[in-house]
Amino acid sequence: MPTLSTETDLQPASISRTPDERWGSSAARISAQYPSARYAWYVIGVLFVVTLMSQMDRQLPSLVVGPLRREFGISDTAFSLLQGYAFAVFYTLAGLPLGRLVDRGSRRNLICAGLLFWGVATALFAFGQTYAQLLLARIGVGIGEAVLAPAAYSLIADCVAPARRGRALAVYYTSLAIGSGTSLLLGGWLLAVIPAAGITIAGFGNVPAWRVAFVAAALPSLPLALMMLVSVREPVRHETTPSVAAERAASVREFARYLHAHAGTFARVLTYPALLSVIGYGALAWAPALFARSFGMPPSHSGPLLGLIVAVAGATGTLASGALSDQWAARGVGAARFRVALAGACLFAVPSALWPLMPNAPLAFALLFVNVLGLSIAQAAAPTSIQAVVPNRLRGQAIALYLLLAGLLGIGLGPTAVALLTEHLFHQDAALRYSLALTAAPSALLGLWLIGSGLRPYARTYAALHSASH
């Protein structure tokens, strides 16, 4: 007769242990398969700094609308192409093949290569002598940055156990807000301290302030790439479904089949961030110009205030999004990861259209804060929501597609739509406030509908995927 050595040998597990105990034991076993929490947070910290730098390089042009228009003789629409589509089209199109590489190769090495590429392109923008050269430099920044988000999200997902992933991704996601805010803070500070006539640099002669800002933004790329190579290792990939654990990446055809099978979910979870990006990137691109044209505040004064708003409201909203996501998921709330986006959308829907129309700068700043806070809650929910309903082997492609839509609509269309309305509907620079409001309102309403109507199909997709993995 065998010896009974433990309490669990005496009774069935379902009787001797509560559901919470069984869940905790399962979560502990899963967590043991991942790197230590300390190392995981270090990796997130490194990716945070790299992404912060990418946002600085991406957003700096919004502070120098005036100097660029004067020096190169361009219109608002021509500037919007520099800030928007020159970057966005190549950023998003390059993201698709790079997403496949993320699913197959070393994500750390891909990030390092991209970091060096966009750093060089940012420096070339500083030395551009024609509008065409500026366009080419911005294209280079877009191509270099295209690999970062798919690789970073995939890395974090394989460094952090699912139970803690919402907060981990949210902490990383704050780098987008803080990076955008830092670019405005740093750019505004540089424009304030550098003489309007520029500074004299040996071998280059007189260099305008806006060029100095871009050189400063490009300098950290090499040391950051070296730090990643030395201190970050490529993690083991963790598959959602055991039956496909041996597969390194799925084909594009399989990815398309999966999206089609869950069309109700992905038509919403991949689309709503793009509409929100129209609002966010439109505001980021034109807010300094709006405060100059409507309230007489030069970018050297509005830039630091805008930077604080974007950094504080963006980081607060992003962290709140991650905390809510994990909390609601742990409580078993239906479509928990995606439901967080609805909370954010309800917060920003009205302020997104009203802040540009305020009669004075303090009110505009206050409503812009609320707008950024709500946008950050909703946008930060997107990567976590997508990863929760996509098998591991499809994550790189899913994030790349999410970025494609957000890039073409948000990064590209957001700034350009505002410029086109200003020039071709209102026919005057002072009408920028109405262009911003008219761009934001329909995007906010449609985004709110997409999220609200997507909760049920999302819950079905989540249940189907996770029941198959157990």
C-alpha cells in the first residue's frame, strides 16, 4: 500500500484548496518560467529610455513650425507632411516586414539597429539644406523607429508573467507621453536659451537654434545602442498555445485567417487607436502654433507648459490604465483589458474638441490636460488588449498592423487634416483653433462607438483563445 506523504494526496485538489489558492499556485508556476522581476524591470527601464528618445526625435518639429516655414518658404500643409506623412507612411509600411522579423529574430538586435538608424536620420535633418532633404531625413526617422514598438512589446511580454503584464506594459507606455512632453520641454528650453540669431560653431559657422535642438536629440543614440547590446539579453519566447510551442512564427496567411475568424474584435481593437491618434497627433503637432496664433505665446513659453501637460497627464493616464487593466482582469471583469479604453474615451470625448476653442490660454491648458489624460488611458489599453487576444506567434504582426493603422491615420492624417482645413476651408492661419476642433470631434465620437460596441466580441475572442490554451 503506497504511503500518503502530503495533504493533497489525501483529498482531491478541488476539495482541499480554494479557487484562489489554485489560481495562486498556477500563477506562481507560470511566473517561475519568466526572468526575475528585477531583471524584467531593468529591461523595461532600458526600453523606456530608448522609446523616450524616439518620441523626442519624432515630436521636435512641432516646436519649429515658424523657423521652418521662414527658412524653407513652406506652407502649413508642407510642414504637416514633414511632421506627419513623411514619417508615418514609411514608419507604418516598414513596420509590417519588421514585425515578421520581430517574430523570428533577435528583438534586442533589431532595436539596436533601428536606434542607430533613426539617430543618424535625426542628425541629418539638422543639417538639411532643402525641403527635399528634410523629407528624406524624416523618412529615415520613420524607418528606424518602425521596429521599436513591435520588438519592445514582444520583449516585455516574454519578460513579464501575464498576471503582471498590464502594469508592466503601462509603465513602458508612459515613455510615449514623457518622451513627447520632454521633447516640448527640451525644445522650448533650447529655443529660450539659444539666441534667436543662432550660435556660432567652429567649422559650421552660424547654426540656427532649431538645428542645434535636433543635433542634441540625435546624440544619445550610440551610447544607448551599446548599453542594450551589453546589458539586455534576448528572452525565451513563451507560447500562448502549447500545441504550437515549436513554431517560431506564423505565416501572414495564418495571421489573416485569425483576424478574419475574429473580425468583430479586431475591426475595433485595431481601429480605435488610429482614430484616437488623429486627435492626439493633431494636437501635438499644432498646439505650439495654436498658442502662438491665438494667445500670442511663442513656443519658447508654451513649449515647457505643453511638455509638462503631456508628460504628467500622459504618464498618469497610462499608469492608471495599466493598474485598472490588471485589477479588472484579476477580478474577472468582462473584456477587462479592452474595457479600460472605454473609461478613457468617456473622459476625453468632449475636451478633445473644446480645448482649442477656449477664450484664454489657462482654460485651454486645463482642458488639454483632461484631453491628454483620457487619451492616454484609452491608448495605453491598446497594446495590452491586443496581446491578450493574439497568440504569441502572431504578436509581432498584430502590433505592426496596429501601428500601421495608427500611423497612417494618426501620425499622418492628424497633422495634415488640421493643416488642410486651415488653408483650404478657413483660409487663414488664425483659424487653426477651428481646424483642430473640427478634426477631433468626429474622431472622438467614432472612437467611442468602436470601443463600446466591441466589448462583447472582444470577450468572446478572449474566452476562445484562453480556453484553448488550458
